[in-house]
Amino acid sequence: MGIERVEVYSVTLRYFEPFRIAPGSSEKSRNIVVRIVTDYGVEGWGEASPSKRVTGETVETVLEVLSRIAPRLIGMCPLRVEQNVEMMDRVVEGNPAAKAAIDTALHDILGKTAGKPLFMLLGGFRTQVLTDFTLSIKTPREMAADAVKAVEKGFRALKVKVGVNPSEDVERIRMVREAVGEGVEIRVDANEGWSPDQAVEVLNRVEKFRIRFVEQPVPAHDVKGLARVRRDSPIPVMADESVHSPSDALRLIREEAVDMINIKLAKSGGILKARKISDVAEAAGVSCMVGCMSESEIGIAAGAHLAAGVRNIEFADLDCDLLHADKLVKKGGVTVSGSMRLFPKGSGLGLEELDAEILGKPLAVYK
Ligand code: MN
């Protein structure tokens, strides 16, 4: 039982409208999709959604890293995930989005070989996952209107993107809360956009709007600043850009800089290491979220299976596929009903049919 072939595709997915967060705006996302084929008739899919700002990766670096890793996977047992991940780390340091594509495809194969949905093999703690819906940065009034639309669609949690201008950010949060009323959970994400002083000021001013947590209020490298915000903020602090690995998690916990951690497969290098981050966090009483970069339904399915499987992953921000006008997965995958991500009956990630036109021909085939 071995890996016979690795195919690498490039896909471009347009957003319905430009998506803006504190560091910048994007109109489309370019991702790399991987298909691993075994010699016993099972195949697995994975995806890399590289972020230059967060991990230094681009489509080009992902392709280059895969060209070094993929040939070494041929003939390997796909079920020995930890062995394969160790091989990837020996070949190249870092590059977690590229590695996440391979790790995800291996987990898809694991589930299909066992004949079970992946989340059952990852612990099976939940059978569905509540996701928030993300509000792209606009004027406070426009964001309040977007919030109402999302709640009308059934979303019970909203993530308000901020981090541009402290007093306008307070308005964004106030107007969204006033527009949706008390029954909706509001989370805030500043994407490194504030200084520690600004963060403490804004968070104290918005406390009365009942915010569940604030993500990455200050720059990723400023662990002392994060600890200071956590100490002086009435709202729990979640690290995102600051945590890529289990050792990052351990360091921030030691520095008393976090209440929660946002795990993303594109930062951790896939599901195996994401679980290790969650385990470190759990030991310290720190709960986790699974978030997304700009993945299609493939990466979102992987994140959702992980979030369902693991008890300590109490939150999910798995909505970026819903923001894309282009849909790579035509059948199967993780669906959405209101705020809930629901799993198909199929095994592994549960993907059934991909859009051949969006997928296109492979850029590279390793065998
Ligand atoms: Mn974030």
C-alpha cells in the first residue's frame, strides 16, 4: 500500500466582493491543490492557501517546496502521517501552507481507507461545527448592514474585522451590535492593526457591547504587548498571527499573553501539528479556534473535520469558501445551514466532485 502519484494544481477563486482586513484588501485568492493517488484505488485531496504576510509563502514558494517533497512521497505509506510529516520537515523548514496541502491529502486518504468521515478519526467530539461569518472592513454603517444580512441567513456568530482606526473601529463594533441585537455572538479581529495602547483603549470602550474575544490586537512579534493587552483588557485575547507551532503556543502561554489560540492549517502545517497546538493549549486551559486563510471547500472541509473532532477546539471561523464566487467543489464537502457546518456521509473529507474547469490541468505530476 503506497503512494503512486502526486498531482499539483493551481486554482484562482474570485471573491464576491473585495475582502478587506487591516493589512490590505484582496479580490481573488490563488491556491494550490494537491491530489495524492495510491496504488490501492484511494485518493486524497489537500490545499495550500499561502499568505505572504503570515508565513512568507506565495504560490511560487508552495510549488517549489512541493517539487522537493512530492518525489519523496512516492512509494511511502500514506497512512503513516507522522512519518511523512517528519520527512517534510527534514526536506525543508517552515513553509506550513505547502505542507498542509500534503498533510490534508494524507488525512483524506486515512479517512477513506478506514471508511469513516475524518472527524470520527480525529476524536469525533462533535457532529457539526458552528462557524462565524466574517464582516470585511467597510464603513461602520455598511458593516452593520452586512451584519444584518448575515444574521438573516442564520449566522449566530459574527467576526468583525477592525484594526484600521481606533475610534472608527469602536463605531464599527457599536453599530454592528446595535444592528443585530443581543442574541448574536460578536468576535473582533484586528489582524495586528493596533498598538498595545490603542488596543487597551478600544477594548475598554467596547466592553459594553459584549465581545466574546479579540483576535490578534497587536503585531505578531509583540508578545509583551499581547500580554499587556491581555492584562488590561476586559475582553479575552486570542492569538492568531503570533502562533504557528506548538512551541509558539507554549511560549505565549508562559508569557501569559493568551486566553485562546486561533489555529489555521496554513500556519501549523496541517492537521497533525494543529492537534499538537491544541493539546499544548488544552494542558494550560487555553481553548482553541480553527480559522481559515482563503481556502476553497477543500481546506475548509479539513478545518471543519479538525474542529469537530477535537474537544478543545471550541470555536470555528470557517467561512472563507462562502465568500468566494468561484466554487471548486461541486458535490460533497462540508455544507452550511445557518451557522452550522454539516458533514456529508462520505469518508475522509467527503469531497465528491470538483469543478474540472476551475481545477484545470495539473501544473506538475510526480510519480
Ligand atoms: Mn485572525
